[in-house]
Amino acid sequence: MPHDVTSLKLAPQGKKRIEWAAQDMPVLEEIKDRFTKSKPLKGLKVSCCLHVTAETANLVRVLKAGGANVLLCASNPLSTQDDVAAALVKSYGIKVYARTGEDRTTYYKHLEAALKHKPEVTMDDGADLLSLLHSNKYQKQALQVKGSMEETTTGVIRLQAMEKAEKLMVPIIAVNDAKTKNMFDNRYGTGQSTLDGIIRATDLLLAGKTVVVVGYGWCGRGFAMRARGMGANVIVTEVDQIKGLEAVMDGFRVMPMSRAASVGDLFCTLTGDIHVLRKEHFKKMKDGATICNSGHFDVEIDIPALKKLSRKFRKNVRDFVDEYTLPGNRRIYLLGQGRLINLAAAEGHPASVMDMSFSTQVLATEYVLKNHKKLLNKVYYVPEKIENWIAKAKLKSFGISIDKLTKEQEKYLASWDIGT
Ligand code: ADE
């Protein structure tokens, strides 16, 4: 089995983790049962560039059960669970290219391996694979790709920009934008796993701390809600008036970062944008301020500016914690080198929420395969039918059913439908 992983000896531990996660992914299991019988992806070459976690392992197992020939590479150099990567190769026969802590050259070598697999369908988390596919070297290959799924906000933003510039060469399904993804994974998944990463990295007591949440999209909303639940005094910063207003009405303090910088104990960026914490903010931070990022790329905190400002640097004062001492002997603690803290220092989102995101991925793949001749090189939403099926299956897994409209109610609502 072609692969590049840290050590195959780690496979037994990885297999246990994969099996543990599978127990909390009942919707994916339901799809797997159907796929095992009907093989809707028979012979389909799929390259996935995703965080290599126990949850992703269960996603690729379903693709394989459906008959696909799958290759998995890492979508981030720090998020790979090496034992899971090993188990995927050894116990499940998946081609895996991922080593935790891989350098930039290895990261790109692994992306190239994913394209050399000649995929007809790709899955991305951050759009790095798709970007490489659009480079001069691989552009011809893009013509063979029937469609691509994108898992995260940053990736969708990148792909929409490519569509706008008329550079997009494949149809995209924006899995991230599905309700069954962002209302749950981005909100409850990021909310919980970001706190988990911060606590594992620092052992910080949140009660009574001032936590500054940078960005109030689904991820920021989830994190702010959970930080408040742990007793933190939460401040939200935003650039969008509506989101700022929403944060106020959700009961948070809202102010510009120019003011929040001097009062925060812990800052977490969740914006998808560049340098939302920067020199002018570091200059105002208190001694002992802790900063981290939960957005996809490590650009949200201006680390080069932090390095420039600092007089002294101590690496790993604790695992995942680097100490920068600024003029005035103020120490700033940077977590996980500014990479997404929930996957760098913890295990990413819990399996139960990834169940919905990855079921969306799989059903979107099946949709692409059935409909690719009709699809243009555009960014599409996930069809509503898929979202409704996933929500129903997830509720069913919790033992919950909901009401149906009566005939009378249907008729009443339809009577308002002027023009049809
Ligand atoms: N993104 C966030 N959490 C994740 C997880 N557990 N697995 C894969 N991708 C993720």
C-alpha cells in the first residue's frame, strides 16, 4: 500500500481510536451499510486532503465501502494523528500521506501524491489541493475532476474568489455552507474543541477570566457561548455590523480590538482573515496575555510582528506554549504556533458532530457522481434534500422524531403562496 506515515507500529492504537469514534457516528454508519450493499462509488478515484483524525478515518472507510479507491493526505502539518494514519494504511488499506509536524516541502509532496492518484473527485479542507490542481503543472488534470467538496469557511472563500475571477476549473460543493455542517460543526464542534485545545495546552481556569473572541461567525458564536459557560467574561470583536449587533443581543460586550487588547486575558481568533491580532494590539496587551487561533490558517495572528517586537523568546515553556517577552517585561503566550488550536493541542471536533459534516461530504460525493454532467464550474450549495435527510437521520439516532404538518396546515400555508 503506497503511503508516507510516521510509523506503522502505531496502528493498533489508531485502530482503537477509529473504532471508538465510529460508535458516535451513526449517520455515517447508516450510509456505510447502504454503500456496502450497493457500491455507488465503484471504481471512483477520490483524493481527500483533510485533517487526518479518527473521524476522517471513518469518512474514508465509508468511501471505500462504497467502492471508491481513496487516497488521504493532511490538510494541515500539525493536525495529523499519527496512530490513525498508521491504522488506515495497515488495517483498512487506505493510501495515506501525512505525518504530524511535517515541514512545508513534505506537506506539498503529500499534496502532489494526492494529485498523482489522478482523482475524479476531491475533498479539501482549506482548498490547498484544489489550488495545486489549478497550478500550471496540474491544470490539464483538472479536466478529469468531476467535482470537489470543500469542508471549511476559508476554503469556500478561496474558491468563491476563484469563481469570481473565472479561474475555477471544476464544480465545487460547499459542504461548509450546509446547515448540517456549519450550524453544528462550526458552532458546537469549534466551541467545544477550541476550549478543549486551550485548556489542554495551558490548564487555564476560565472562570473570572476576560476572554476576547475575535470574529462572531458560527465558530466565534460557538466559542463565545462555551467560554461564557465556563464562567469567563466574554468580549466579542467584529468588523460586520450585523454580527456585532447579534453579539450584543446575545449578551456579550462588543468593542473594537483597540480597546479589548488591553483588557483581555485570553484572545482567540476565529475569522478566516489575516492579521486580526497585530503589532498595535500586542503593544497594548497585559503581562501574561495568552493568544491563540482557531481559524484554518496560521495567518490570523501576525506572528512575524510579534517576533519583531519581542526582546526574549522561550520555546515550549510548556507543550504548545511559546513565550514572547515584549518591552516593559510583558510576556505574551502564543499557543500552538498560531495554528488551529483545537487540532494542534486537542483532537478536533468530537465524532458526534463530525458525523453530520462527513455524512454531508459523502452524500455530496454521491450527488456529484450522479449529476456532474449538469454541473458548471461554480460553487454550489449542498442540495436541501441531502441536508434534510441528514438532520432526520441524526435526530433518529438520538431517538427523537418531530411533528408533521397536517393536511389542513399544509393547505393553510399553501394559501399564502401567492403567484404559484
Ligand atoms: N475539523 C475539526 N475537527 C475535526 C476532526 N475531528 N476531524 C476532521 N476534521 C476536523
